[in-house]
Amino acid sequence: MMKICIIDDERICSFLAQKLIKKLVPDSQISHFSNGQEAIDFIAQHRSIVWSLPELIFLDINMPITNGWDFLDILQELKISNYHPLIYISSSSQDVNDIEKAKTYSSVRGYLCKPLTPLMLERILDNTSHNCVC
């Protein structure tokens, strides 16, 4: 069972992503957080049980409280051994600066332009997409 996390404050985008994931990966366990701080709190609380943490994370950039960039920085500071989730930025921003900034994080596998499509998800699940998929 694949553990997938969606960190996004846009309810419609999160809802659609969850439906798409469930359709393509029916046995997945999906968690959703409305901001980066909620996700960090969850990960920090469960850090001693690494196998229970999300393996795949779809991360929005612009969110209240803790945005996507801050989430990435805090996650890196947590230094959880043997925890290396595949993280994909999922944003409505097509700003070149955001796309370039995403490339500076070794944990970020790609930059996806919302909404998440079946093709994007299939590429990720097939582990063939390691770059920007805009």
C-alpha cells in the first residue's frame, strides 16, 4: 500500500487529486493537510515510525501558515534517518523563479502545474518522471 500525502490549501484541487489517485492507485493511503505546518507536525510526531510516513508528497507552494518552501526547509532540518519521500511541487504558478527554486531542493523530483492529470500521475507512479512536467 502506497502512502501518499497532499499538502494543499485549495480544496477543489485536493479533492480532484485524491479522486484521481484513488482511481489509479485504489489501495493507496492518502493523507491531506491544508498547510505545511500541519504536515510537518504529523511527520515529526510519527518520525520514529518511518514506514508510516508518506512515500509520495504533492506539495503546493502558496499556502497559509507554512508555505511549501518552508515545509521543505523544515523537513530537511528534521533530519529523519532513512526517510526520503518523493516530493513533487504541485502549483498553479508557472513562474520560472518557482520552477528554478524547486530544482535547488534535492528532495523535489519535479514541478507539476495544477491540476494533476492522469498522465502526470502515471509517469510519477512509473517512476519515469524526474523533471518538470509543466
